[in-house]
Amino acid sequence: MEAATPMPPADTATEKAPMDALVIQGGRRLSGRVAISGAKNAALPVMAATLIAPGVHKLRNVPDLRDTRTFAAVLGKLGAKVRFEGDLCTIDTTHVNSVEAPYELVKTMRASIYVLGPLLARLGGAKVSLPGGCAWGPRPVNLHLAGLAAMGANLEIEHGYIVGRGVKLHGTHFTFDIVSVGATAQLMMAAVTAQGTTVLDNVAIEPDITVLGEVLVACGARIDGLGTRRLVIHGVRDLKLIDTTIIPDRIEAATFAAAAVITGGSITLERVIPDHFEAALRKLEEAGGNVVREHDEVTVTGRGRPEAVDVTTQVFPGFPTDMQAQMMAVASIANGTSVIEDTIYLDRFSHVAELQRLGARIELKNNVAVVKGVEKLSGAPVMATDLRASAALALGALVAEGETRISRIYHLDRGYEKFDHKLTQLGARVERVQE
Ligand code: EPU
């Protein structure tokens, strides 16, 4: 991998590179404008899709994150040449000469499994490490495997790897029993050049998925039903090269919107698509925030202490699981009791114990948290345990009295571009230090 901007190798960062911490002095109202970066979860499948057609692909507005760097490293292992120049990511997949996505990389980022479908589509073979569990539970990939099997991929698990040889993908009719973002993207990428027609039912309609479909269509794929729960994909022989701009990150946008509400400040989110995070905006309005939506900007203004809100995570267009932790931080200081339920990931609650260290009163029973809002949080050393949990801790720290030190911030660096810098620009007192 060539990189115009240096970064520690993604695969070793969690073990060997120095770990940074964020030190936040609470009590500042955030105000100003913040430019929202490209979406991590939209960029990763498009990066994978570059494997389908050999040549030089161009992706703009790619966020510079540990996860996009890790994905670039995975593509590099397969023989692709990846170059970052500012937010332009150029991926040359002319000489893809390996089908192996190694454990060392996949274990740091499960989205690496996205290379499976494109490798089978282009080379008829793949050897992709089976992702292990993650910080909040098992997160299986059975739907990816069952869908690919229905398309003719006889995949075996060998020594921890998903292995396919001599695969020729063909059309099928596959119904997802659970709506899955990743498995929908996987099968879409596998189906676009498969022989015949693939019908996928109960697919994900998250913007990241719909946009992936649009990118593929722009390259010559024939996909009907984008944005609905049924996709009909007529296989084509070849795809053209990708030249696209990644959509704005709706979760980053919603996180900054939550920062405005929790601090009682006023933040204008620039370069956003408001419809993509409407469910989060509505909850923040319920919490007392004032939201002004414009074409590609949203201004969110908090009004003192937030009100309690009940939240149940759902697939798009419902409230996203990727905002559950941040909303819990808001609920922690709300006036009243909030009930927060995660129906997508039943164990995604590692932030609860850390928010409690800041003084939050949260009772967790299975996948439901009852949050009794307190008037004040108080700063403490806490540990980031996963990406969105880290963002929740940063939000808590912004309103906690005194100093909060958030260690293991590499989790945050997986998915928020220049987060500390953006917070500082909005008036927060944040310092990145080495642990
Ligand atoms: N599931 C299965 N079998 C599968 C696949 C999924 O049972 O084969 C289950 C999962 O365990 C979960 C549900 O289906 O209960 C939905 O999971 P999904 O497949 O939709 O999640 P994903 O594709 O692995 C993406 C995002 C996550 C986000 C989820 C849900 C990327 C790279 N990741 O994961 O983002 O939480 O969709 O919206 O797009 C994050 O950014 O912090 C993050 C974790």
C-alpha cells in the first residue's frame, strides 16, 4: 500500500503502536460549524467492489480512518495498489494475484469479509479469515455464507479461514431471515457479474447499501429495486471502473448533533444529507434540541438540560444502533428517566460501566438500559471499549465536571476522522496525549 499521509500500520496499532488517550475538560458549550467527513460504512463496501473489475478506480471523500487504512492493507495483500491523497483514494486492482485476506488484518476489522464476494466473482476463489467475535458479542457471518452458497459457492472452513475454490457464481433467490447490512452488500457484489438473475428479499436499505447499488449501476450493473426490500440483479459480463464520491457519514453527523444537545450549544453540520440521520434528529428534538434542516446543512441547538427520551434501535430508517451509546450519554444528564433498547445488537452495552464511572445512573437488564438522568456527571479516567462507546464517553466528558481521561482511543480513530480536532474547533478543551 502506498500512502501519501503516514499512519501506523493498521494491523499492529492495537498491539504495538503507542496508544493515545483523550483528555477532556468538561463544561464548555460547543458552537460553530463542522464539516462532516465521508462515511466509513459506505466507503468500505465500495473499496471492496473495486476488486470486481480490474483497473484504476477513484473514490473521493474517503475518510482517513484506521478502518479505511486497514481495508487498504487488506486490498494490498491481495495485490491491489492503494493510494491516499487527501480524501481521494485511488485503487488499482489490475494485478490482484492473491485471494487471501489474513487473520492478522481481518481480526482487527470484521468488514474485511467484504472482499469475499468480489474475489469469488472475479477469481472464482477466496481464502478469507473468519472474523472472530467482537467487543460486544459473536456477530455471526452465516448469512454471508448461506447466500454465497445459494449462488453456487461451495465454501469450507479450513483452519479458521473461509475457503472457496473453482467457484462459478450463478443467480438464485435468497431471502434474508434477518436484515443484514453487510450480507446485503456481500451478495449484491457477488451477484452483479454472476450468471443469470439473483433475487434478494428482505435486504437492508441503509443509505450505505443503496449507494453501493447506485455505484455498481453507474458501472454497468443491472439492479432493480434499490431502496426497497427486494433487489433483482441481472448478472452482466463486465463492470466499468468506479469513479465516485462517498456520501457523508450520518453517524458522525448525528454524534455532533448529540454534542450540541448535550452541551446546550449550537452546531451547524456541513456537507450532510439530513434524511440519512432523520431518526436521530427526531430523538434529539424530543430531547429538547432545536433542529433546522437545510439542503446539505443541519443546525442543532441545545436548550439547557436535555429531556429524557426513550430509544429503540431499528434497521434504517429507524434509530441506528450506531447512535445508541451516544444517545445514552445524552440520557445520562437528562431531566427524567429514559429507556434505551438495542434490538440489533443485544450485547452492545460496554459503554454502560464506563458512563457509570462518570456518575451516570444506568440499570441494564438484557438489552434494555434504564437511565435515570442526573444533573451532573463528574470527570474520571475511563476506557474506550469500542468505536461508538468511545464517542459516548467523549460526549459524557464534554459535560462532566473536571477532567476525563479516555484511554484506548484507537477505537475512536477507527471511525471518526480528526474527532479531537473537530471538537477543539467547536470550543471543547480536548488534548490527545500518549499513554
Ligand atoms: N447477523 C447475523 N448473521 C449474519 C450477519 C448479521 O445473524 O451473517 C446479525 C447481526 O449479528 C446483527 C444483525 O444481523 O444482530 C445486523 O447486523 P449487520 O449484518 O446489519 O451488521 P454489519 O453489516 O456487520 C454494519 C455496520 C455496523 C452497524 C451494523 C448495523 C459496517 C462496516 N458496519 O455491520 O457499524 O452497527 O451494520 O447497522 O457497515 C459501526 O460503525 O460502529 C458499526 C458497528
